[in-house]
Amino acid sequence: MNFIESIKTRLRNLIDQSLRNLTDKGELKCSAIPPYVIEVPREKNHGDFAVNVAMLMAREAGMAPRKIAEMIVAGLPADDSLVSRVEIAGAGFINFYLDNRWLYQVPYAIIQQGDDYGRADKNGIKVQVEFVSANPTGDLHMGNARGGAIGDTLANILDAAGYEVEKEFYVNDSGNQIELFGLSLEARYLELLGEPFDMPESGYAGQDVVDTVKEALEEYGDRWLALKPAERRLKLINFALERRLEYIKKTLSRFGIEYDVWFKESSLYNSNAVDEVIQRLFEMGYIYENEGARWFKSTLFGDEKDEVVVRNNGIPTYFAADIAYHLNKFQRGFDWVINVWGADHHGHVARMKGAISALGYDPDRLDVIIMQLVRLYRSGEIVRMSKRTGTLVTLDELIEEVGKDAARFFFVQRSPDSHLDFDLELAKKESQDNPVYYAQYAHARICSILRQAKAQGISVPPALSNELEVLVEEEELDLLRRLADFPEEVRLAADNMAPQRIPHFVLDLAGLLHSFYNHHRVLGENTELRDARLALMEAVRITVNNALTMLGVSAPERM
């Protein structure tokens, strides 16, 4: 149940009725009610909801916004069950102060819905979220880790908001990087067998390549030595890709990520999808030839320069395969396609949207979240390299050091377009300075209270609204109000692709819970108040649990 949405609807009906009466009587000039906003004010003393309709109507009405606001307020129908008073603020904001009685409905609804609180009915809109999609030629690094946490959390939020969500990993198993990977594998293979070898320029020189070749030698020995180089490289590539994908799946699973689809780039070439989409765009006039290469007219769609789709040697570029891939997504029936990309792909967005538009699809159906870099810190110093391998710190090592919960929470807490400084020491702290610990401790603290109640033979009551009217303390009302926000927070996080709203919400709720705990006893002598507070605590516990679950973070009962 979205309490905030239903209240906004009731307030909008009151405002619209007042406006229609004013315009019908000719007291206010208005051809149509503008799309005004009803929002929660930042300042608590500005009411529960603020409305900007008077400002939007001023020009057409030929009146000062404050005068319009006064007329609207004077004509509002009585709704004593919801609105306690209305005030006009500033240039003409209308501030609504609600009767607290609506808050007492909140715990009952939460306890009844349980794990489903915060979830909306299915809306029939199919969404695909593609994220991580790391080249299967190396270890998963911090960029992959942040993209994984953002993409998976967003997918969870979209699912909760009613969308039909599919999570996809795009396997880059074709192209130049795979050819270079094959040459690197072959060089290590020959080296380990004591044969002459040449390491390719800009080849993959990491220890993981050596380890993969050693595994191949253990399984197949030197039988590939007699093969022609091209055949040998193909054997090595197929072996290595299988092992690398096993590693990627295992590591991402440890991170709490399970994909619905693993889509291989090679399938686009095997099905001739790349050639077909290039020919289609060429026939439509969006691709032209110049100096032996084929170019997509991306400047028609706001890009700085046209982009090569087929090199002068006849080999399609990565962009060509990406066009075919995104066409495939829409052909599979997705209404909304979301990609999570690193900052180095920023320039790719306009041309990708341009290609989608050229193919006849609405480019607004494709959204790209660009995430910024992660810097790891330990004791105030930047950590660049793994102590164990001497290379970049891997996701596996991060999970080993700080755990899945802290890693996911830290990665999602900041907006994707913000640089992230990840404090390793803070992530391991068992104190309220650590945000994930602070949030989890709220859940554990409530579980402790409920265990104490159970030991005394006291169970959580059904939380009927008339039994909760004894909750009149400021800390209690603040908790009730924030609990009511959760479904709306989920909706906003989904529609705005802003997964960071959920950790912010759960930290706010945890802070209110800790403040309540420091000021009031739950298991006091007053039976009526005790039962009401137990119901409130159970509602907070459920909501914290549901929010943490969306983040892929555990909600411990003891800490």
C-alpha cells in the first residue's frame, strides 16, 4: 500500500475541486489545470505536503500567486479525516498539515503485508537491466563491483515497483580483444612447454592468464602443440572463456548477483545479425562508405563525429555488434532497456541512442547509467594494488576483506554519477560510524526487544489503528511518518533509476529508531502503550528488512 500516493490523490482531488469551482464561477482564469507538484517539504514546520499550483497559474490568471493560493484554500472542501489545517507560505505555496490519525493505519498494513510491504502490483512493463558485462579476459575489478551492486539493486527495486525485470550479462567473446587474448594464451602455453614464443604487444600479461594455461596443461597436456596455430589458439580461447565465465559467475554469486540471461556476442555473428543490421542501416541511408570503411551518421543524432561500423579491412567494429545487440533487445519485447556503463563509455551513449532511433525505436526507451570511478582507501592512503598479486584489487579480495554486505551498501549509497571513495577500514568497523552496521543494528536491536517480549510471554499485537493512538511522542510519530514513505521511495528509486534512495531511506529510518530507543522504553508497565510500541517496532523491523533485502544486504537478528 502506497500511503503517500493515496494521500496525494486525496489532496489533488480537493485542490482540483476548488479550482474547478473557481473557474466555473469565472473568479479565476484558467484554460486547464497545470501539472502541479505535491511534495514533502524539506522543513518539517512547513507541513506534511506542499503544493506549487498557485505559482504555475499566475501568468494566465493575471494574479499574484499568493492571491490565487488564498482563493484555492478558501474554496477547499472540508476533509476533516485527513487535513487538520492549511497555510500559505512564501510567494504562494500551499502547505497542508495532516491529522495524525492516518499514521495509525500504517503499522497494521505493514504487519499484514510483511515481506511484500514496499512492493507494488505488476504494471506489465518489461524491463531489461544489463550490467557488469566484463570482458572475460581478466579478473573482476572495482568498476565491475560497483556496476554489479548498482545494477542488481536497481533490478531488485524495479521488480518491487511492479516492473517485469530481466537481468542480463553480455559476454564479449568476439572481436579484437579475444584475438589478443588468444595470442597471449598461446604465448604462455608455448613458454610453459619450453617452446619459443612471442608475447604480443599490449597482450594480457597477468598472472590469471598463466594460471589458466596451467589448468589447460593439467587437463590436456601438450596435445595442442601439434595443432596449427589458429586451431591451437581456438582451443585455448574456448578453454579459457569457459573457465573465466565460471569464475565470473562464481564471484558474482558470492556478491549476491544471479543473472537471468548470459548473452554471447558471438551469437550475433553466428546468426548474421551484425551484417544484417549494417545492411539495413545502409539501405536506409544512415551508413555511408568512405576510404574503404563504412560509417554510421551518428552526427545526425547529436554525436560529435560519425562512427565507423566496418573497418577498411572488412571487419565490423564493436559499435556494429552493439547496434545488433540493442536491436535484439527490443526485438525480444523489452519496453525499457537499461545499461549500466563505466565513465569511459560516456561518449558511446549518443551514438547508441542514435542507432536505436535510426532503426525506428524510441531512443527514450534506452537509458544508460554512467557510473564514476571507485578509489579504495586504507588508513587514509589510496590502495591501488593487491598485496597478493601486485595487480588491481579484485572483487573477490574486496569481499574477503569487508564482506558482501558492506561492499554492496557502500557502492549503492552514493549516486552512480558521483566518484566513490571507499574506506576499507570504515567498512569493517563494528560501530555506528559504519553506515551498513548502523542500518543492520537497527534490525538486530528490534529483534532483541522482540526476543525479550517473547521470553515474558508477550506477543506482537495486531496493530489496529484505534489501539495505536497512544503513540503521541515526537519520536513515535516521526517513525510512523517515515514508515509510510517506503513504498513511495521505492517507486521514485525505480522511476528515476536512483538506487541510492533506498540506503538513504534505511539510514534515516535506522536513525529514527535509535533516537526512539534512546528516549523511550518499549516493554514498560503500561500494557496499552507497550503493545502499541511493540507493533511499531515490528513494523520498523519489517521495513528495515525489506529495504536491506532490496540492497542485497542481510538483516541480522543478532550483532
